[in-house]
Amino acid sequence: MRKYINKFSPTLLCAFFISFAILPQKIFSADFSIAPVRVFFDTRTTTAILTITNESEKDLTLQLKTFTWQQDEAGEDVYSPTEDIIFFPKIFKIEKAADKLIRLGSKIPHGSDEKTYRLFLEEIPESQAANGASVRILMRVGVPIFISPLQESAKGVITKAVLQSGNLSLSIKNEGNSHFIIQKITVKGTNDAGIELFNIETGGGYLLAAASKSFMIEIPADKCPQAKFFEINIDTDKLSLDGKIEISKEMCRF
């Protein structure tokens, strides 16, 4: 099981959620960092500590909520409130340039499959001044929490790779019992002689156990008709998947 100990500002996390309460004129936003950015409970670890650092120029008030984290048939994230994860405190204020420690624990025993959650940190806005309008940007950041299976099995498969109307429709399924992160999807087009015509890269994000995710990748219109094969590589944090398909000029036509 890999562990990640990183630290970065949530203003850089485009995958997280931002709520907006809009009034005219001024703009304020919270600036805080979290370490670590992911929490793992393996068979030897039952507690964890998050460090929240207020990097803004004002005091910051946050509240915490936990949710189960699943992915639906379209690969979209689905959240439901839960009490499986213990945490303290649930609401707190951090002075500027100060740290706050959040203690976490799990109530759930380890089983055959990984269990996934998110701890959301929600900014609580200060009361607006009666004589000053403003735009208040409220941050809502989700920290992934993973309860590892008793024995991890990482397995994935490319279930679909079809070129139609110049677009590659690609589907990936996680057939293992724990999540992996799709770090890079590479599609390389080659001609009959094996000469590379184009190379496209894109990201993919989390894929939870037993879930599938689909991608639509646009192929360069000027290069597609010259290609004979598409070589596909899926690079994740736990495994790599490869595939190759033969194409025809007709598949490139819109």
C-alpha cells in the first residue's frame, strides 16, 4: 500500500468543489493547506492526524463532514453521509499563519474490499459588514480516506477502445479490490511503417474498486487518416494497461 505525504494549497485543486455566495464589489477567498492530502488506514494503522495551516491574512473557521465515496456507472463520484469515520474537532477556528491538528479514526474493520470515504473541510464565512458589499468565495475541500482490504489485488482492463467519427471512445474498468489513480492516458498513432504520427496525453483521476470510467479523446483530423494503428497506454500509480487497435480511414470521417 502506497502512502502519500504531500502538502499543497486547495486553490490549486481544480477537482475539488467550490461554493459561491455572490454579492458585488470585493472578492475574498480562503487560503489554507492540508497535510497529508490522502489518509490511509491499513491493517496496522487505526488513527491519523491532519495538519491544517491557515495561510491567509485573516482568521479562518472550518467545519468537517465525512461521506462514503463511491462511483456510479458513468464513473461519477457519489457521496453519502456516514459515521464510519471518527474525527475531532468538528468545527474550529484557525488564526492566520497558525496550524490546527485534526485527529481521525476508523470504526470499520478491514474486509475483502477497500472502503473509500472523503472528509470535507467547509469554510464558514464571517458575517458580512453591514455597510460593505462583497463577493465571498467559500472553499469546500475533500480529503480522500482509504480503509485498505486485508489483501490488496490491483487489476484493471481496457474494456472499450473504438474509433468513430475521429474520436476515440475509451473505457477502463478497475477489476481489483482497491482504487488506483489514472495518472496518464497516452494514445499514439502509427502508420504501416510503424512511424509515429501523433502522440496524445491526458489524465484520468481516481478509479475506485469495481468502477468503470469512460473517456472521449479527439484525434487530430489531419493525422487520423494516415494512421493504421493506435497504441494505447494507461499509466496508473499501481499498474499499467496497454492496448492496440487497427483503424481505417472511414473511422476518421465526421
